[in-house]
Amino acid sequence: MQKLNKEVVRKKGIYLLPNLLTTAGLFSGFYAVIASMNGFFEQASIAIFVAMLWDGLDGRVARMTNTQSDFGAEYDSMSDMVSFGVAPALLAYNWGLFELGKIGWLAAFIFCAGAALRLARFNTQVGVEDKKYFQGLASPGAAAVIAGSVWLGSENGTKGDEISWLVALITALLGILMVSNFRYYSFKDVNWRGKVNFLTILLMVGVFVLISIEPAFILCLIFYLYALSGPILTTYSIRRLKGSVSVTAKSDEKDNGPSV
């Protein structure tokens, strides 16, 4: 009986390391909210990228250390909603949407609601969807587009209210992309434990050096290209599928001979 009680207590415990990383991501997202409210837009943008770093680590650390749990999965979703839903929406609103009034906060709400729906759909499709691809733009990727845009604009002295309509359009489109059926490469099939050659390591060093030269511009460019990759990849896949179906139909017609 005493042994059974100890096992129950052990099961109800919370794994420290992965949830500590999740908390760090949540803190970064919350800091981004506070910083954007106080007009520190560059710091807020960087905080969202830091939150992305923690978010990428917590799940991998949990799998590597075999410390996955239902609590950790739910906590991670709540943290993602703050860091990649609320924080970037408020950042966009405080930087460039405030002057638009209702249209501004509606654009920010579309983004926030899109992130919530994207996370809810992802949670219900765990173990069912194709791990190689995401259905819809992942919320961290959408948040990175907002953060990269604001960071780049702040560095170049661009004021958000000068391009408020463009900010509203981008913010709303990102919210729609998150709930779309476009396919995005997830990078989950990459074997991070596998061995690579020296040239690959050299290439990775070159990427880090390139980012360090102009981090705002390079990160902004990378995530804009990633956001556009979904529609392009999906359109290419549909055309390829239609082409293969057409070829198969013609082949069957040829094998069956001409109709009388």
C-alpha cells in the first residue's frame, strides 16, 4: 500500500527541466507585452525571438530526457498563446495599428484568434497529422514575421503609424494563414542526433555569422520567405497531383484502346 502511494505521488509530480524552459518562454512573451506597452518595440521583438528559442528547446529536451507529460503539453500551449498569440498581436497594435482605431484592433484580434485556433487544432491532431508538414502557418513563425518587421522598422527609424494600413494587412493575413490548410515544412524529420560532414558544420557557422551581421533584416527575410512557402508548396503539390492523375488517365485510356 505504501509503495502504491509513492507511485501515485511520483506520477503527479511535475518534471522540472522542460517546464523550466517553458516558463522561460512564457516570461519572454510576457516581457514582450510589457515592453511593447511602454514603447520599447525593439526589445519586445527580440523577446519574442528569445521565446521562440525556449519553445524550440523545451519539447526536444523533454523527448531527449523522456520527461514528456500531459501537464507539460498543456503548459506549453498556454505559454505559446501568450508568446506567439497575445504578445505579437499587442506588439503590432502598439507599434502600427493604434492610429487605425477599430480596424487596428480588429486586425490584431484576427491574429490573436488565429493563433488560438491554430494551437487548438494542433493539439487535437497530435499523433494524426503528417509530422513532416504543418497544417497552416505555425504560430511561432507568424509571430516571427511580426517581430522581425517591427524590429527592422525600429532599427531603420520607420514609425508604425506611417505604414499602419500595411501593418494591418500583414497582421490579418498572418492570422488567416495560421488557420489555413496550406502545408508548411515542419523540419521535424531532421535527424538532430545524426552525424554530418565537416562542410555542413561550416555552413551552419556561416549562417550564424550572416545573421549576426544584420539580425533584424536576415531574420525578417527568413520568416517572410517561410510564410510564403506554404501557399507555394501547396500550389505546387496540387499541380503535381493533377499532372500525375492526368498521366494515369491517359495511360489507362491507351491500355484499354479506343472507345467504339
